[in-house]
Amino acid sequence: MKKHQWIASLLSLVFTGLGMFYIGTPGMILGALLLMALQGISVYVFFMTMGFLGGLVLPVALVVHCVGIIIPLIYLSHKKPKNPHKAQKRERQLSSSWKIALRTLIGLAIFIVAIYKGYTDGMSPFSKSGAEKKIVREAAETYLENKYNEPFQISNVRYIWAISSYSIEAHPERNPDLEFRLESNNNNPPKISNDTYLNELWSVQLKENVAPLVDDLYSKNAFIYTYVNAKDSDIVEKDYNNLSAENGTKVSSQHVSLIVFKDLTSDNLYAEQECVMELIQRLPERIAEGETSIEIAYYPSDLNTPRNVKKINKDFSSFDDDRNWEKQTYTLRIEDISKITSVNEIEFRERVSE
């Protein structure tokens, strides 16, 4: 009997009420079902309230779990009943190995179902099923292919419960590296909107236009990031070089960001101002019409290493992950290059070491 006592207690320690299924009397099974149901309800309430009632739910769940451990201990620690019928019944309950195994497996299955059901029902307002996401995925593919007349792949569909909408990631089949985003509402059928395909496509084309100019001015010591904002979401012009105010495809704004490895000092600062001025003067012939901003971050030339170059080429913004921003010497930001008319209007901001 001691052996059964420890096995039942161990099972209940791992899974609420499972030791009571191990014992297998009708009363024990009914009690175990109640305890498992309470645990399922606790899980449901916890996730339905996003954990806000955790301070109330978790103690209740712990008490329920402890009750499931204590009951088998008490039941099996009692001495053998004096009533021969009851004593024989207890021994029969624990004498058949296959019956013990069967009811224990049934109890385990019921426990898993209770917890899973509590979790899925509790999370249902905050998540969507695979079938629901498939509908959104297909709608997004149809929307993109009809709008841009080329095939696309949807790489990810994520439901955002807080705003009851979907965030979608996609790329054209011909260029898997060109990742962009779009959105969908929670209606049926879903309405797709706010795709950034052209923003990303034009940004790549802008970088290709600007790269030769930057290489001419900075040789291999500067690296570029560009971004273009579309003025009208209905524009379907895929060639950045065809954008203009005349045909109604003027961009809303565009940005050119540079990381420059150059040892700036008070002796060569004016020369760098002249270099930036030349960049500003020559940019208009390579960019579409629209407000254009420039941001330049300067770093010591000894940071221009293969490792850093690889990091920048992979993800421009990741260069600061290793706290490289602390090594910046100067920065420059111009919100609208069209307003700069002389070298004296170009002002560098020196970074003071802490």
C-alpha cells in the first residue's frame, strides 16, 4: 500500500488530480474531474484577463493542486478497513495493473484537454486560427497580384488583437529579399490596405541611384540607407525614375542616411562641409521630386573593418548594436536639402565623449 501511496502522490504532484484517477474509486474519479475542471477554469480566467487576475487565480490553482496531492495521501494512509467488503474493494481497485494504467491514461488525457481548452478559449479573443489566417493570406496575395500585376509570396500573417487587425509580411516572387508589410482588417472578407511595396522598391532604386555619387565623394568609406514615402497609396508606378509631379507620382518624402568613416578634426571640418554641399547640389539630378532629408553619422576611420562593413550591409541600423554610437565623432541632419543654399548653413554636431 505504501508503494501505491507514493505513486498516487507523485502523479498528483505532476498533474492535478491524476493520483485520484490512479486510485480509481468512483468518488476519487469524480473529485479528480472537479479539480481538473477548476484548473481548466483557472487557466481560462488567467489568459482571458491577460494575467491581470493572476494574483487571485494562481493561489486558487495552487490550492486546487495541493488538494489533489493531499487526498490520495490521506486515503492510502488509512489503515485497512475493518469491514471485509470495503477492504476487499480497496485491494481490488489496486490489484489490476492494466486497469490502473488505463484509468490513469484517461485521467491524463482529461487533464490535458482541460488545460488546453482553458488556454485556447482564454486566448481566443487575442489570436486567430490557421484557417482564419489562411483567408487573410489568400486575400493579401490576390490584392497584391491584382494591384501590381506580378506574383507575391506571403511570409507571415500576425493577428494584433489590440487593434483587431492583421500585420502581414510579403515579398515579390522575383525578389525574396525585398520584404515589405501590409495590413488587413478583421472583417470577412478581409480588406487589405497600407502596403509598403512601393516604398521598399523605390528605396532600393533610390539607393542604386545615389550609391555612385556617394562612392565618388567618399570612395569606399561611406555606406548608404535610403527610404521613400509614397504620396498616394493608389500609385502603381514601379520605376522610381519615372516619379514626378507632372504625372502625379511625386513622392511624399525621401531620406538618405550615411555612415561615414572619416577622421574629422577642426582642420578638415570645412572641407567636409564643402563635400556635403557638393552632395546636396548633385543629389537632385539623381532623385525624384519631393522633400529630401539627409542624415550623416561620422566614425573614426579605423572602424572601417570587414566585420563592421558586413554588419552594415546586412542591417544598416545594427551597426550601433555593439555600442558603436558611443564612438561617433560628428553628426549632421538636414530636414530639407532644398533649403540649403551655402556651406555656412551646414552645421555639424560634435559628439562629446562621456
